[in-house]
Amino acid sequence: MTSFNRSTSRRLQKLTQIPSVWEGDRRPLSSPHSPGDPEAKGECILWVDASEGIVRGMDMVDPSLGPEAIVRTLMRAIEHPQSPAKPARPQRIVVRDREIQFYLRGVLQDLDIAIDYLPELPIIDELFRSFAEIVDGQTPDLPPKYAKLLHDKALEVWQAAPWNFLEEQQILSIEINQWDVDKLYASVMGMLGIEYGILFYRSEDSLKRFRAAVIADDDETNRNLEAAFLKQDCLFLTFDSVDDSDDDDIGDLADMPDSEIEPTFGNIHPLEGLRSVLYEEEALLTFVALESLLRFLRDYRRQLSQEDGLTLSQRYRISLPKSDENRRSLNVTVSRMPELTAELEEMAGLNDDEDDSIFEALRDDLIPEDAFMSLGVLSWKTLDHLRQGANHQAGGEFEPVGDGLPVIVIQTSRPKAKGIIKNIQEAGGLNAICFHTVTDPIDDNLYDLGLLQTRNHELFLFGQFLDDDPVHIEAKRKWHQRCQNTQGHCGLIIAKGLTGSTRGNPQLGDMMALLEAHVLSAAELTLETVD
């Protein structure tokens, strides 16, 4: 039998021994709704001071762990108890398990603690009854009788991988006419390799509203995308890794084995918000939608992959799983919706002509190619100092909220910095700063363009970033958050010192000009503004 080190025993003997009786036990604690979920199973170890009626220590442990686990929790209860208890050792311990009693007698024999047996432990019994009521009262994520069925159907969707040939705006309608739902509108996520799943909208209007909100957010005009997300009316199936850590190195889900994929079902509604729980009708509705969608994908995979805009429709008879439903099967019609797809593409501005025009209207002769550019923030103290300088352009009054004024910093050599300042002044000054995502007509990649608009309505390119660059995404997120704090006020810093020790981090003495301006949203960046 493992025993304490002598130094540990001496340390414990020095603690005050209080005239109290402690109860200790370990018992299973799992939900009856998820018998197949290994994460839902475990044993709870409890040590309570029965004299004071307080919990001194509690742990959840794997059932396979030996009796050492209950001693480890007891050690914490003695030396590092939960508040408000103080470190101490009891005069007496009672347990309801003979094996635990004999084990503790051997381990604690040098600590002058009586170890007794009682068939019932009043306080611990009451605590576990409370735990059981909480667990029993929890609503399962899926109705137990449909949980395995839906899980298996979700894995069929994963293996079918519809995101390999369907984009989010290529909508499929599923006509069900049951459970107060006429049609569901399926939108497949995953072609970009970011998030995989299917959204089943209960109405075409809800789908359009959310797509419009997403597009507006891309244009930096919608500050309430989260609110728009919660206003959706849809069922969803999403996929994630079984390892739900936030590690960015987890990789693309599509490259993982099926055993590492975990499906999640849920519902979003304006009055309910998001919940990862499906009730019985919703579970049946989701099953019918998935089954009919899978059949349609198998029947028309080639056409869906190759013939964009072709009208497709097929009727299926779907057998319902065993349930209390009077109806045993449903007739379901799945259809492609090319007109709705075209409308959503038009909303998203998936049109190369406009992007080509923006490219043609840009000038790239203002900022030297070797200049260093960054998105940053100017502290209020530094801002006040630069406002006293000769090369300062005022941009209106605003409340100084947040950590400073959001700025674009252009660092180059002293002569070239003078040239930039002169050219902007000759164009009437700086009017606005803008980011605009476009498709390059040459390589078809998405780029985020950093643009300066002068007061004579010319557009100058100061940066071109890949739209999916995580460093740029985070920097732009902070930029727009700061712009919200300043009600759209921002600035351009022109600095020298490109080859010196302050390269990439210009100091106050390097800053040759501060031009204050405002943020121009991409939605406001029409061709009229650049003609």
C-alpha cells in the first residue's frame, strides 16, 4: 500500500486538528440522456465537514482511477479546502465503503484520525440527490430515441461533402408540408474550408435578410452582425473536431478522419436565439431534410457540380423513424433554385465588371513600392502633439473614446515622405480611408485593397492584402473597432526613418505629417466617388 512520505506526514501533523466529523465518498455521476457519451460519465469524489455542513473538497474523476484518487481529494480538503473552510485535519472520518475505510486507515495511520464506517452519509446523500435532480432535469441535445439516427445521418452528409460542389448562395428548397413548415431552404457551408455545415432556413425572407447583413458587414456598414445572426430562423447542422480546443494548428477538418469529426445540431430563432438542442418535432424535421437532401445529392451530383443554373427537381418518399407520429412516411420535393441563387449572387456583388472598374480607377503612384505600411493607433497625447505641427490636416471634432485615433502609418525615406505630403496637398488634402475587397481579374484571388481618397475624388492604393491573411484580418478588425469608437474618424501618418533603427516602429520625431480623415465604407465606394 502506498503511504505518505514522512515529510508529508509531519507537515499534516502540524495542522490544527478540529473536533469535527467529515464524510467522504465517491459515486458515479452521469446523465441518463447520454449513455453513449464517454464525456458524460465519471465519478464524483466529495469530502464534507458534517459538523459545519460545508463542502471542503470535490473532484470529478475517471471511474478507472484507484483509491489514491479519494486520498488526493482528501489532501486538498485538509490543506487547501474550498472557501470558507480553513486548513485543518478532522478528528473523525466516516465512509460508507468498507474497502475505502480499510484503505484510509492504512494511509492515515500516522495522523491520529479515526476512520469509521456508516451505511448512510446524511449530508453526502443529500448532495448527490441534488446533483441527480439537476442532471435528470437537463434537456438532452437530441431526443434520445433519435440521437443515434441523426448522428449517423450527419456523418453521411460529411462523407457526401456537398461543399465540394455547392456554394452558400446555391440554395436548394426542400418542400415538406409538415410540422407547420412548408419549405426549408438549404444553404451549404464549407467551400471556403472555414466552417462546414448546412443551414435549413424556414423562410426565404430570413435567408435573404441574413445574407444581406453578411454582405453589409463585409462592406463595414453593419455593426450588428451578431444581432443579425440571432435573427435568423433556421435549423442547423455544423461539424467540428472532436478535439474542441481553440488551437489554431488543428488544421482543416476536411483532412481529418471521420472518427475525429463531431456533428452539432441546433436551432436559431429571433425570439429564442441560438440553442444546440433539438426537440422532437425539430429532430424529425431535420431527419427528413437530411435524408431527402442526401438522396438529391446522390441523384444529381454531376449536374450540381457542372451545370450551374439548370433547374432540377425530384420527389422522394421518406419513411419516418419509429415514433408517436400517426404518419409513417412523407412525400418531399427537393429542388434547385437558380433564380434565388442568381439574386443572392447579385446581392453579394459577385460581378467582375465592378471590380475591374475599381482596379482601372486606382492610382498606385502615390506610395513608394519600398514603403513600410501598418495599421495602428495614435495615443491621444501624441495626437495632441502632432496637431500642433506644420503638416497637420484637421478632420473635425469627435469624442476621444478608446485607446487612441486609428491610423494608417506609411514609413519611407525623408525625401519620399515629403513627396507624398506634397502630392496629397496638391489634390486638396486627404478625404477618406477605405478598405475594399475585390477579385483580381488576372489571378481571380480575393484581395483587400487599402485605399486613400483625396478631396478631388482620386483613389490611391496604399496596400493590397490577401483577403484570408489572418494577420491582416486581425489588424483590420482592431482598426474598425477603433473607428467605431471615434465615430468614423481616423488618420494617415507619413513618417521617415525607413532604413533606420525605428523601421516599422516610427517614433514621434519620425512623424512628418498627420492627415486626419474619415472612414469610407466600401458600400459608399461607388464609381461616382472615383470618377
